[in-house]
Amino acid sequence: MPWVNSKCVGCGNCVKVCPVEGAIRIENGKAVIDNYKCIRCGKCFDACPVGAIRPNYENPALRGMGRGFGRGLGRGFGRGSGKRIR
């Protein structure tokens, strides 16, 4: 799922190239992606002149949420702070 970072200038190029009506819209001068409608074609990545549309794996809000990247939220024993390493 693509997401939009703070670099977005609201040019609307992503809306023009998106093949799905309503998957991307401009709100308050910034692009907003509806992840339920997005088909993940990637055309918006190439259309953005400032590189504001990024792949999901770069989304800091999702890091460490146990979705295949980051440390996850599992119940593993790990080497967290306060644990003795043997």
C-alpha cells in the first residue's frame, strides 16, 4: 500500500495517472490514498514530482507492527533491555 509523506505539494499528478476512480484524492492541499480502493499498480510513484508517494515498507507509522518488517509485537524472549545475555 502506498502512503503519502509530508513532501506532497498537492499537484494532483497522482490523481491523473491513477486508473481507479477515487483511489487518490486531494484533501487540504495533500494527496490522500484510499487503501481499500488502491490496486497497488505503482503509477502514482512515478507520477509524483517530489517523491512524496512511498511504498508501505518505508512508512514509519507501521514499523514494528509485526507485519513482516521491524521487530514485531510477538511474545518472543529476545534480547530486550534488562535481559541477561548468556
